[in-house]
Amino acid sequence: MKLERILNLLRYDWSLYKRNYLMSVCIFAGLFLIFGTITFLWQLLISDPVSPNQAPAQMVMYGANFSQYAEIIMVLLVTVILHHKFTNPRTATAYLTLPGTTGEKLTVMIIDYIVGYLTVRAIMWIGLALYFLIGALVAPDFNWGGIFGCTDPIKLIEYMFIGLQGTNNIPNFSSADIFAELDKQLPGMSQMMTDFLNRIKWWGYITAFVNLFIYMSLNLCFKKNGQFKAIASYIGITIVIMIFFILHSALFFAHLATSGQMDPNAPLEFIRSIFQFALIYSWISPFLCAGFIAILHCQIKKKQPF
């Protein structure tokens, strides 16, 4: 692969799709500001200064929810470009005949998805920074600086839970009490959650790439109505996995029922098995990424005229 050809392909993408990209950025930013302003003003009205974390926590939750849905929409929008490049007979021929190897064109396509993801995340973080700055000026009693930029999953969960104390029937007690009560019901559960979240924190990005590559590969299987067929196939795969977990749960508790007595550690062991499965999946995700990249490479290579 040559960097010069990759840059030329990126310039080609920018010349064709810059208007659509800028329009998407404006729409996402506008929606974030509209609904963010409503959420921000509402939190200033209902939040009690006695619970200084409540309003900031709700704004972070809003940002996370916005980002979650916006990333899905952005993937769908970028996948339209995927079909323009590789499956649509009217537009794919021109792109496939451009100078560049299969690996270079696949790399550019992945960069397009990464740019879309980073755009959504930038809108979220810049928007939150703006609201937190305004919040620090108009409502200094709230703890606007305590959560912004926090990356530790355990501290983030503790902060957001404390931020909701006194709302939604959540009682006022410390995070240490929460974990102590959790361990009382399921001994060792808090440590298990802590270890799981710390281990999965960075691996989650790789598993996200696995899901993306699966979706890309499914789209490349269809020429007409590719997105609808790929989404249906992806949902079908998800349903199969859910059925597997339901059967696993049913067999697990059916075995306990036939044994005649309930092991007090059984619920913890069941949760442990689910966490362990998620960890194993995250550990093998780099190999899955490599495998699906090879599949995508073969799919695109078959479409190349040379």
C-alpha cells in the first residue's frame, strides 16, 4: 500500500461527499444543541443544589444517549458511501477503476467510518463542554467539573449514581454502601464488576470494530436494497445469539431445579459465566477483526476489474 494513493482516494471522497458530510455535521450539531438546551434548562429548574452532581450527571447521560444513537445513524450514512463505491453498478465502476489496490480502498473505507465516529464524538464532547462552561457560570453551586472528561468506568458509575440521589426514588447513601449491599446479596459481585469494567474498557473499541466489519461484510453481499437486507441479517444474527443465552439460562436454572436444592452461590456463578463469556469475546476480538478484514478484502477484490 502507498500513502500517496490513499491520500488521493481520500481527496476523491472529500470532493464527492463533502457537502453531504458538512450537512450531516450541521444536522447532528443542531439536534444536539436543541435537545441539549432543553435538557440543560430543565435540569437547572428541577435540580437541588444539595445534590450538586445531579444536573452534570444528567447532562452526561444525555450526551451518552445522543452519541449512542447518532453513531448508529452515522454508520448508516457512511454505508451509503460503501454501496456507492462497491455495489451500485452506476457509481461503483468509476470508483473501482481508480488507481489503488484493494487494500488501499478498504483502508480508505474504514477511515471514512472512523471519521464519522470521531465527528459524532467531537460534537458530543464540544457540546458538553459548552454546557458545562455555561453551567459553571450560571449555576456555580453544581459540581460541573467533577465528571467531565472522566474515563474511569467505576468512578463514572459512582458519580452518576450519586448525581441521581434524591430522584427517581433513589435513596441517599454512599457508593461504598451500594457496593456493600451488592456484596451482601451476591458475595464478590462488586470486585467482579470492577475487574470486568476495567478489563473491557479499552477492548470495547476492538469489539466495536468487529461489529462494524460484520455489518460492512453483510452489505457487500447485496447489490439491491443492501442496507435493508444487511440490517435484517444483522438482526437475525443478534436474535440467534439471544436465543443461545436464553437457552443457556434456562438449562442452568433447570439443572438447579432438578438438583433439589438452590446453591446460594448459583446466581453469582451464573453472572460470572456471562462476564467470562464477554471477556473471552473481547480477547478474541483482534483475531475476529483480522478475519473479517480478510473477508472484506476478498469481497472487494472480486469486484475490482483488475
